[in-house]
Amino acid sequence: MIATPAALTRYHEVVQSEMRAAFPDVDLPIYDMARYGLGWLDDQGRPANASGKGARAALTMLGAEAISDDPATMKRAACGAAAVEIVHNFSLVHDDVQDGDVERRGRPTVWKIWGVAQAINTGDLMRELADTALRRAISYGATAESVLEAVRRLNQATMLMIEGQYLDLTFEQRTDVSVDEYLAMVERKTGAMMGVSLSIGATLAGASTAQADALDRAGTRLGRCFQMRDDWLGIWADPDALGKPTDADIRRRKKSYPILYALGHAPKVARRELVDLYRPDLSVDGADMPDEQVDWVHSLLGEIGADRATDEAARTEYEAFRDELESAHPRGEAVADLDALAIFTLERDR
């Protein structure tokens, strides 16, 4: 098992503190629904510890470190980290509604407990709380110009993320999705938020536009790498490490990178059978793929080297991340941490 990078935990408490500070002192249940979505409470309102890994928050803090070692800078960056982490979690609340998922991080999803309408409300509220968290950077000495630029970047990334989710949903109704289309979707849905995580931290630390843009591109590449690895794990992971059965993505007919690779590289007869197994009407119906067909898909992917191709695609994105990072001319102290986080993304087992 690959070790968790220290950067994922170093700033956890300070970022969580800023996230909590964004909540107003208002006694309405919807705020506890948001706290539940962030992993702070259970469904009875009792304290819980079910937050995510905080990778995007860590990227924001490292983006600031890449520009400045001023302690005041890190306080401002924590506000940006809080914002991107809240936005990420708002997107998960809405994703669970759209996908019909009943469990996340081992707990019932927000919509499963409080219903679809209130889950939508909760996600909307979290998006506004993110802006509140970001604006708090002014209280730590951030200039109005830097905060406005950070807000602009976050809004743009959020729109791209939603565009990506739209494309992902439309792909469920198609059998002719290309790898290039899929990567363009991933760049929006996953890459945009990882890109802005780095660039917001840099912006609040006083980076030039060129530096912030380079870090944004680096984070976007890292997001693509993250998704490639996620797609690999969804089929070939050790089930004990992953915490769920292998082949889950095949059973749910998810059009992940390995499947799209197979649609472009499988022999003609096998490709026709694969297209038939991934028909949109079967995906909409919601029935899992039978074991015999799962085994056939798994065997086909192995025969054409889809596992190797997916891993190579992830490594290509990692190398592109390194190139973009170097072009930002980051401070040396931050480079090792960013590289460790990127390698963790590339080689994680869950």
C-alpha cells in the first residue's frame, strides 16, 4: 500500500476550521444537512468524522507554498482551500442525486435521508458557503483584487465542472463516445476543480497571472491523471484495498476509459458485442450486468491490453503535470510535496 502523503494531513485542521467558520449562526436544519454532507455530523446531528481525503484543499495550500513562505499567506490560502473543498462536496451531494447513489463514504447519502428536493437545497447552500469561506481571506490581509480574481477562477471552474457532469450524463445515452470526448469531459468534471485548487492558492499568495495559469494547467492534468487511475481501480483494484467489489464499474456499465479504449481497439466481432452490452437502454434500466458477461468484458479488456493502456494514459498525464508545474517556476520546497501528491494520485490503490 502506498503511503499517504504528509501534505494531505498537514493543513487538515486549519482548513476544516475555515470551512466551519463559513457557516452562519443560524438554527435551521439545512445547515446540519450541509454539515452531514461534509462529514461532520451523523444523521442524528451527533459529531462524526467522515470527511473526505481533502486532496483539493491540500493542492490549494501547496499552490500557495509554491509562491510564498509567508505564514500570513497560508492563512489566506486556507480560506481558498475551504472554498474548493466545500464546492467539491456540494458537487458530490448533487452527483448522488443524479446517479441515484444511496451511499457515500460508508454512510447514506444526503438525498437518501432527507429526500431529493432537500438534497438539491443542501448542495445549493454549500455552493454559497464556499464563496463566504473564500471572502474571509480579506480578514487575513488578502487584497480585494486577489480575492476577486480567486472568486472569478472558482466560478469558472465550477461552471466547467457542471459542464463535465452534463457531458457525463449525456454519454450514458450514447454508444459512440470517443476517448477524446471522454478526456474532454474529464478535464471539465475532474480536472477543472483540481486546476483551480492550485491556482486559487497561488493567487491568494500573490502569484502572477502567468504563474497561476501554469499551476491551473498543472492541476488540470493531475485531475485527468486522477480519473485515469480511478478508472483503472474500478476494474483491476484489489477489492480489499478498494473497499468494494472489483468489476463494479463493469457491472454498472460505466463507460470508463478502459471500455472506451476497448471500443476503439477490440476486434470487430467483439466490439459489436461490447456495444450491445453497453446499450443506453440497459444502463437506464439500472440492472447490473450478469456475471457471465462481466467475465467476458474483463477477459476482453485483458486480451487487448486495456489495463496497460489506461495506466500509460495516467502516466502521460502525470508527466504533463510535471511539465506544467515546472513552467510555473514554483519554490523548491513545495515541488517535492506536489510531486509526492501526484505520485500518490498515480499509484494509489483505492
